[in-house]
Amino acid sequence: MTTKTDEHGIDLDIKDAMEGYERFRLRFERDRSFYARLAHSGQKPKLLWIGCCDSRVVPSQITSANPGELFEIRNIANCVPPAGAEDSVGAAIEYALQQLGVDDIVVCGHTGCGGIAALLDSEPPETSAHLGRWIDYTRPAHDLVRAAGIEPHNRLLATIASHIQFQLDNLMSYEAVRRGVVEGRVAVHGWLYDMETGEVVIYDRVRGEWRELLAREAPEPVAYRNGHGIAAGEGR
């Protein structure tokens, strides 16, 4: 971030974006037929991705997805407010399932999430402000981890994992999701992305544990174990 400008008075951050746009235009021209198909055939995304808006966590990069393959909801701390609590997320969920026919929903959190960490601060944001009210959606995970007596050095990771699981529960409060899951047409998935290693672990709701995304038969559980992540991060 900078407020400096170049010799033409253009903000250097905006200039960087402009140069990036120039590079995109070159790629666009090379792949013009692909983008033309996207423009005229309509979108047919494979996944609804509900993730954090952290600039370091890029869904298409993590999944190697092409344009048109992910329908994304991104907000601070990858929150899924319960149905009826907030219209923006609910509208996108309904659009993805009912209009676009998406049948897989991924809720993806990440290590070092600032939105989760905010309620661990000695002076959390005031709930009178937008940020304070929003991160209050993470409070159930904080309350559970605090009640479980998790060691302070493991508390953030445990809360991040627990919060993902609470969001999976909140997804089921939406009629379109609940009906799709009951009828076997929709599946929900909880992922946790490790920014330092690039690895993704997923929550296995049947086994009640976290495991590597690419694990095959009889996977070994990873540190984020047990329902709602109560012991997440132990031993790290």
C-alpha cells in the first residue's frame, strides 16, 4: 500500500493494477475464443466457494480453477450467517443452488485468520460498527474453544477449525441447502487452508475428524480433531 504517485500523478497501487490489466488483455487476446464461450454460454460453476476475503487466500489458485468454474462468496472469516440473519450471503447461496444448479458447497477457512483473531484481542472491535457486528458471527466457535480449556498457543487454530464446522451447521438452516442434502443432490464440505504449507485439510463429518484433502483409504487424522474442533491444533 502506498500513496506515492509516478511522474504522471498516477497512484502507484493503481498503476500496478493497470499494468496487471495490460497483461490480462494480452492473455485475453490469446484465449479470445474461450472468453467468448464464457460470455455467450452462461456460467456453469462446479462449486460454491464460501471463503475469507483475505487477499492471500485465492480460491482459483488453490483449486487451479478456470474462470466460470467457481461461484464465490467471500467475506471476513468465511461466515455463513444463519438463514434470515443477513441477505447477501443467503441470496448468493440460493442463486448458486436454485439458478445455477451447483451441487457442492465448500466452506474454506485458513490459518492466521484475522477475522477470527479479532475476538481474541484485548480490545475487540465495537459491535456498534460494521466490523464488530460481523465478526460476532465467529463468537460461537470462540465460546466453545474457551469452554474446552484449549491452551492459548493453540486457541486461534482451534477456533478457526471450530468456526468452519459451525458454518457447515449454519448452511443447513437454509431450506435450499437442507432440502438438497436430504435428497442427496447437494453436498457440503469444510476445508482449512494452511497458508504456510499450501496444504488443505477437510472435516470428515462421519468420522468426526480432520484429514488431508488428498488422503485416500484409511487416512490418518491430522491435529484438528473432534467435533467442532475442540482439540484442534494440539501438539503443534
